[in-house]
Amino acid sequence: MVTRGLEGLRSRAATGKPPVVGVQPVGTYPELPPRPLDPTAVLGPPPPTDRLRGWLVTLTLTLVAAVVRFTGLGHPTDGGTPVFDEKHYVPQAWQMLRNGGVEDNPGYELVVHPPLGKQLIALGELLFGYDGFGWRAASALAGTLTVLLVIRVARRLTGSTLLGGLAGILLICDGLSHVQSRMGMLDGFSAFFVLAAFAAVLCDRDDVRARMAVVVTEGRVDDTPFGPRYGVRWWRLLAGALLGWGCAVKWSGAYWVAGFALLVLLFDLGARRAAGVRRPWAGTVRRDLGPAVWALGVVPVLAYLSAWWGWFRSETGTDRYAVGIEVGTGGAFSFLPDALRSLWYYSGQVLEFHTGLTTEASGVHPWESKPWTWPMGLRPMLYYYASGDQVTGCGRTDCISAVMLIGTPALWWPAIPVLAFALWRLLSRGDWRFGAVLLAYAAGILPWFANMARQMYYFYMAPLAPFLVLATVLAMGVVLGPADAGRERRQTGLLVVGLWTGLVVANFAWLWPILVGLPITPEMWDAQLWLPSWRQ
């Protein structure tokens, strides 16, 4: 490899081309440390070699997640009808089945979210019928697959099948993820698509570094001062599509489009710097920015529009033919198809609805909360409550059945120290893994601080729960220490991590009755409510 590099210098001198780094005239390019001749400096640590065990652990825990998510899925209902916000999405999904893929148009702007989440709910209703199991089946499947993804992502980040398995256990035992996976609502689908996009971004990072390692091995890093082009990046295109579908569930997915676009560019910059590219910043702008705009700007829009197939082909979709009625036929954008202009108008009406959804205009919802309470789950939500003659099975006549959306305290209450530790590792050690998880977490929570007057709810944290788990598992990896640490160090680390994980599992088991609506006594109900903010 070094020989090839010297031959390249000679050939450039013979042809009159400018010399490469090392003999460049002073001041032409910023001086950087010598580029690594070892391609492993670009690749980083090797991935785990226990592939078979890794998949056995993944599939076993995914099966456990399926059992936990699907058991008793049809309970509770409100006299055979949906509960809480299911009352919006479940009937609209059923309408899609009988109305050509769109919700009924009731004559006013009631449909206020994109269609993909309701289309997925409709698939469950198509397969299993219009009952509690049918309208929750798709959410439960999405929640189960999210566990599979978090195991694989944690394993990729840590290089440890053990830590990957622990991530799966923690997400299985997260009360918020569990309850949201058992409701015919939209946020469980958002969690799946966001985490899947994050997994694709990580795969793209590894793929790019593998390509750069080949360039380093072949001595071609200095062919241009900006480094090589990477070619088609399929993982990044998949990430863009997944993000677009996430936006087609809820518009809040746009936060992660921006966050992951930044993350991808930072990964690209890091790869160029690790390979010793002479002008890594300029190379990232010239080589990576344009393709990133396509993959994480245009592709998400196309994926988003694909979810509106039913609306585009319909005759009765809300505002489907707004052009010529609500929107003029002329104007600067008249060159666009009427269907797109009508969708733009409809989206504007939806945005106006969400903008007006404030506490001042709509009143105080009994279970609304503000984002500063979300990291520790200080203000959960009561989805279902029944008592007296409606409930039997606790051995008394005054039984209670309740479903509360609550993050398992043993996992959520240490969130602030865990996130602070992640920030410290990023700043003090430059550990990109903590930085990537922090960026994904921040993309999901920080935008909500921009409009504190809006009504907001704890279930908005459903897509962030996997990233809290990942941050926790990364911290656990530091507690465990490296594989070559002393025996006493490793045993102490295993003890701490084992106790922490066991506490989460035990806490989840304690909360189980109010996560699935089992009949309990009033005394047991009071014992479940640990904080005053958990009560209405």
C-alpha cells in the first residue's frame, strides 16, 4: 500500500499534476495529521463474531415480546368500543376498509393526521375483525418488531450480544412502550419507523467506512483533496424512505428527518477525517451534501406521498378537489397538478387545527403535560378506568380495572443522569455512539419546547423510549468495562448491571395490573400510584 502511494507520487510528478499531501505547497490545503495507512483505523472495532448466538438471542427475546404484547390484547374496551384516543383512529381505519382507502368525509375537518398509521390499523381490522384484538394487532406487531430492532441496534453500537439482549429486555419491560403497543393509536408506529431509520443510518455508516477502508487500502485517498465519492448508498435511501413513512404516520416524524440528516453528514465528515482526507469539511460539502439532500430530503417526500394513494384516487377524500373551490386555479403554483395543490391546502387546514390546539383555546386537558416532565415520566396518562359493578375478578365487589400509560420508573427515573452521562462521554471521550443516541433523543423532545402553549401529552415520548433504552445500555457497557478488564472489575460491573436490569423487570411486573387492566382492589390501585402527579 505504501509502495502504491509512492508510485502515485511519481506518476503525478511525471504528468505534471500537482503533488499530493505531504509535498503540497505551503498554504494550499489545511495541514492535517498523516492519514492512516491501516484501514482498521477507518473501520473501527470489528463487529461481534457470535452471529448465531446473536440471532438466537434476538429471536428468543422477540418471541417473548410478542407473547407479552399480544396476551389479552382485546381487553379492555369501552363496552366493545375503543378507549381513549382509539376512538379517533380505529373508526377512521374501519372507514378506510369500506371507503376505498380514505376516511369518510363528515363535512368538516376532523381527519387531522396522515393516513399511514390508520392504514396499518385497518390491516389488523381486515384480518381479525372490528374488535379490540383486530384494531390493536398492527400496533402490537409494530411494538414487537421495535424490540427486535433495538436488540440489533444495541448490539451494533456496543459490539456485545449481551448488551443487545439487555436492550431487548429493557424495552419489553418499559411500561410506556408496552401500553402504547397495545392501543389502536399512532405513536407505536412512529416509534417503529424512527428506530428503523436510525438502524439504517448506522448500517449506512458502517457501509461507508467499509468503502473508505478499501480506498485507504488501495492508496487512493489522495487522488483528490476532497476524498472519494461513495456511490449509491442503499442504506441511506432506505433511511429516507422510513423517515418519510414515519412522517406519514405523524408529522412529528419531520423532527427526525432533520436530526438524522445532520447525523449522516457528521458520520460522513468523521469517515473522511479518519481516512486522512486533506479537506474533509470541503469534501463533505462537495461530495456528501447533495446526495444527502436527495436521500433525506426528496426520498422522504416521495415516501410520504406514497401513503396518500387512497386519497389521490378517491372522489370523497377531505379537500380532495379543493382546487377550483377553496383554492384558485391560477397563481404561482398553478403548474403543479391539482391533486398536489389540493393536498397542500388540506395540509394547511390540518396545520391550522394543530396550531389552535392550545390550552388557552381548548381548555386544560386533565392528563396533558409539558415536555420537561417527560424524560422521567412524571405525568403519566390514564387510558381506561372502570370500577364497581362493571368489574369483577378481584374477590370483592368494589374492584377496579385501569390502564395507565406509565414508563417503568426503574428505567425512566434515572433518565437525567443517564443522558447527562451520555453527554459527558461525548464531550470528554468523543464517543460517537453516545452522540448519535443523544441526537436522536433530542430531535424528538427539544422541538416541543418551542410552543409551550400547545396541549401536549406523555404518549409523544413513545418514539423516544427506544433511545432511552439505548443510552441506558451504553451506560451499562461502561459499567461492565472492557472485555479484557480484570476479573474483579468485570464481576462488579456484572453485579451492578444485573441488579439494575432486575429492578426494571421487577418494577414492570409490579405495574403489570395497571398496564393491562387486570381487576384489582382499591387498596392495590392506591399502592400503584406512587406520586401525586400520577393521580388526576
